[in-house]
Amino acid sequence: MLTTSPISPSWLKYLHKEFTQPYMQNLQKFLQCENQQYVVYPEDKLRFHALNICPIENTKIVIIGQDPYHGKNQAHGLAFSVQQGVKIPPSLRNIYKEIESSLHITMSQNGDLSNWAKQGVLLINATLSVRHATPQSHAKKGWQKFTDCIIHTVNDKCDHIIFMLWGKPAQQKLNLINTKKHLVLQAPHPSPLSAYRGFFGCNHFKLANQYLQKHQKTPINWQV
């Protein structure tokens, strides 16, 4: 279930040992049972899409989400992103509002963030699967240990990475990051419940591009 899902050699050389660990084998058994009883998102082939579309050597920014969208045709393996043609969810709508406000650009009605990922934005959820209509249903099943390993790998193997930590669950990853080596930007989650507490006006997208330019890296074109 997990080992047959495609994962790029770029990441696999650092993560392959995780697939032999007991927690990952237990996670695989859990997912097999879930797939037999429920609809699970995203589909298996897209489970590691964030890693496959953004190789570690291209990574510039890490944005950490919680778990995939749990509605039909939404999740496709990238945090906060939805498939083309799907209505933009509220949190992503607020992300677009912050980009428009801070960078003075107009965002499209497309919620597919693949273009960000191709430029080096790793859009990784802490949990990489979810049961239909049941948010957090696959949390605490092993995924978080695996995604912690991803964050640790980026922290260790890359230089001058920007980590955007929105909301308390993402900010719990702070202890995995060397803040002297990388830039950490923290804000409330862009959800309508918390965006007005400091996500709006955080200027993370502008600050990220300034940091990239400072370190001789190509800034991100945030327009989708």
C-alpha cells in the first residue's frame, strides 16, 4: 500500500529506512483496512505527490498543513491545494487574499497549487491520508512520524529554507528546525476561524521572496 505508492528517488534515498520501521508497517495495515471499508483520500498514487513534484534538491519553502481535504475530488497530495475545477476552500481563499494584499497581484480562481510545488514549495500535510468526510481520521496512525522525518531531512540536508508554520499543529514542528540555519515564519492558521488573528497581514509571501533573493535563489511566482 505504501511501498507501492510511487516516491521519487530524490526523497527515497533519505526516507527508505522509514518504510521498514514497525510504525510504518502498522500504518500500512491500517490503510489496507480503511481502503476495504471506506473511501480514502487522496488516491494511492497521489499519496506522495508533494514529494514527487518537489524534489528535495529543488526545495526552497516548506508549508505544513494538517491532513488532506476530506471531500470528493478535492485532495491530490498537496497541502491546501485542490484539483482543478474544484471550488476553492476557505483556508486557501484566505491564503489568496493575503497574497493579493501583500504582493498586489490578482489570484485566479484555480485552487491547484502545483505551480508552486514545481518552483520549490513543498506543500506537505502532517497526515497524508484521510477517510471521506471524516477530518483527522488518520491522525496519530503513524503519518506524523513519517512527515517529521521529511522535515528533519530538509532541515539537515538543505540550506536557507523557509518554513511557514500556520497554526498550533504546524508550529509544533518548530523543534525539528534549526532556526539559525533556516527562516521560520509563524502565523495563525488561514482558516476563517483564525485568519483575522494575525494571518492577514503576516506578509509571509513577501518576506519569503525577500529571503530567497538575499540568498541568491529565484523568488517564487505566487500567481497560480
